[in-house]
Amino acid sequence: MAEDTTLRRRALLALVFLAPAPSLGVWAAMVAAPGSVGHGVFLIAKLWLLVFPAAWYLLVEKGKPRWSLPRRGGMVAGVLSGVILAAAIVLGAWLGDVQHMDLSPLRAAVREMNLASPAAYFAGAAAWTLVNSLIEEYVYRWFVLRQCEALLPPAAAVIASAAVFTIHHVIALNQYLEPGFTALASAGVFVGGIVWATLYHRYRSIWPGWISHVLADIAVFGLGWWLLFAG
């Protein structure tokens, strides 16, 4: 019993240290202090997301580095779920009449990130799709979900980790999408978080979720390309 209490307290402390960081970084960069100060806070938060989980695992949990390859067909599940999510994203955008939304805030955000040309957009989308998705699987599934599992039953842990994953996306999406589209996109992020957390819970590996995440992001950035350059 004492050991269980210690594990729960440790997991809660880990979440307290990590969970607010991405929201703080996005809020600073996009809302509170756009410019050098806000972007500095954003970069610090991003670095914290990279370093803290590994440091906590090695120094506090006394874990050992490992690749955690998927078991029992995990990659197939990752591909199938990614295809389904990508199709749902495209269908949801079409049903939501996304082509008629006000694109000016989105175009402004793309210009601010120096992604306004097709070549720059493609390079940025490729990096975000392949690298950022891997970072998010490492942070939110490998680390956050494991902490939630120490505090909650499995289904509740999956939902809680998806909620933590979604919060900073809501802040960012709200800056360049209309409220209705922000709600739609945020719901999509939350569903994606549930799917990827479920994959990690089932296979104890980030790789099935990463493949699924990549396919979903391809659909998102493909829609962005169509709205910005082909419309």
C-alpha cells in the first residue's frame, strides 16, 4: 500500500511539472507576448517537453533506455487507425464546409511562420508531420499516459492523457480558426489522442501511434495545402 501511494504521488508530481508546459508556451507565443519574448518562452517549453520526460524516467523512475518495439501486430493497427483518422478528417472538413471559412487568420499565421510559399509549406509540413508527431507520441503517450495509468483506471487514463494532449492545441487553433472550426478541430485532436493512447496502452510502444499520427497529419496538412494554394 505504501509503495502504491508513493507511485501515485510520483506520477502526480510528474504531471504537475510537465502538463502545463505546452499550454504555457503556446499561450505566451500566440496570446500573451507575441514576438521574441513569447517565442523564447515557447522554445523553453518545447525543450522542457523533450528533456523532462527522459530525465524523470532515468533519474526518478530508474528506468533503462529501450526502443519498445510493438508487439502483436501493432504496426498494422497503427496504419489502419491512421487511414481511418485521415478519412474522418477529410470528411469532417467537407461536411463542415471548411472551404468557405475565413482564411485570413490562417494565411497570416502561415506568413508569420515563413511558410507562405508552396516549397516552404511543404518543408514545414514534412518536418511537423514526421518529427513533431514523434515528439508528441514520446511526451503524451509514452510519458503522460504512463503517469495517468498510475493514477486512474485504464480507460480513464486514456481519456485524461488525451485531454492533456488537446489543451494546448485548443489555444493554438483558436488563434486562426473561427470558433466553430476550432471546436471541430479540437474534437478531432481529442479523438486522435484517445486513439493513439489506446494504441500505446495495447502495444506498449509509441511506434503504432506514431504511424497513425503521421497519416492523420498528412490529411491535415493536405487540407491546408488545398485551402492555401489550390483553392
